Amino acid sequence: PEKAELLLMDLLALEERGGEEYDEKLHLNNDVFTLVINSWVRYEGLARLDTAGVGYQKAKKWLHEMLKREIRMDTNSDDCSGVNKSIDSSVTSSKNNNESNVIHITNQISTPKELFNTVLKSMSISLDRSKSVFEAATDIFDYFDLISHHQLPDEQSYKHMLAISLKVLNTPDDKVQRDEFVTQLLERCCQDGLLSKQVVWTMMESPVYREGWTVKECDDLANDVFFGGLDYADDVFQQQLKNWSRNIVETQDIPHKNHFRRLKNFDVRWK
């Protein structure tokens, strides 16, 4: 990935200088950025514990740069100086739900959501369990809100983001943040009609610990988020579940009763 990154950096520098050195045939497109991003994602998948985190941080960096090149302000002015700052502050803007801070995009963003999901997946499987992986993932997830409504997250986005949050926020001190974040994430997933069995499984089969994110904590939070005192067989819950999964295409991916409880023996991890 280092060689691919150096080539991209050389092309960016050449493009910036322009002049006779710059050949229009070398125009940078998303394919070049995607190649570099995927290279760092593969690197993360093979990383040892001492190098964990390098790959996904690099992948996030180039995804960020890729988006900055695509985004244009919704104005007749050619001045896009506010774009970079707005991307950098996307987390704050979206979490505060402040419409005045949201960029409205006129141009179609061609970056596929699959690329976002690829980077998120690299974070979910990374050996890095620090808060930095969670913060980086929330940044990327918030890009969905920033760029365009056609790039809403899909069930894979929710699955990976949920896995990352449960991997990182697993201590007793994380309880308030974990419960709040997971609840909001799953509520949004349900509102989008994207509650699949894979999303439910990610929570119900997540690694548990002797303290912090325990079996009881998992069961209690699942009951609060999904059931709210209702029984699975309750008509009200069945109607809710149908609505929560309305955008799941494959019938076999719709969650059923067994998905909402642990079906196998689990290993309790020690700190």
C-alpha cells in the first residue's frame, strides 16, 4: 500500500502544480483513490497487534480526501473553501442535528457506499480495540449524513458500526456511552427499515466479558431496544418488526425469534 499511496501523492502534487508537466490524461478519478483505500484495508486485515490501526486510519484518510474532491457547495460561487471544514465538523453537525450546518450537495456523489462499508469492515475486524477506532468509525458513518440522501447506510453499514461499538465500549465505565450509542444506532436502523438478522446477530452473538459488556447487559439492552416490555408473539411487536425490516430484500435475512437470543455457548473473555 505504501507504493500505491506514494504514486497517488505524486499524481496529486503533479495535478496541483499543473503547467506543462501536467497531462490531462493523468486526471485522477475515484478508481485511483479506491485502489489505495482497498490496499490499506487489506493491510489492516493482515496486520499484527503492534501495527493494528495503521491500515484503517490510512483508508479513512484517503476516503476523506476522495470525498473532498467530489463535494461542491450548493452555491453559484466557485469558492469551496468551507467544504473541508464542513467535512471535518460533520460529526458535530449531524449529532446536533443542526440543519444550518449541513451542506446541501447539488452534484451526485459517485463514491459507492460499498467503499464506506469496506473501510468500516476493516475497523470492525481490526485488532485495534482503542477508542480511536470507534471515533474514526463514527466519523465515516456520519459522512452518510453529510453527502447525500441517496447514500444512506445499508444493513452492512449498521452491522459493522454496531460491531465496532461493542468491541470498543465494553468496560463498566463505558456503560452510559455504550447504551446511548447502541440504542440510537439501532433505532435509526429500525427507522430506515434495515433491521436484518445479521444486525441482530451482531449484537446477540457479540463477545461478552466478566464485567462491563456481560450477557446480562446484552440481554437487558436488547430487550429495551427491541421489545420494550412486549413479547415476540405480540401482534404489536410483529407489526413493528415488519416495519423495521421493510427494506430487507431477502426473506431469509429478516430476523425471527431465535435471532433475539443467544443460541450457542459463549466464551466469556477476560480482560
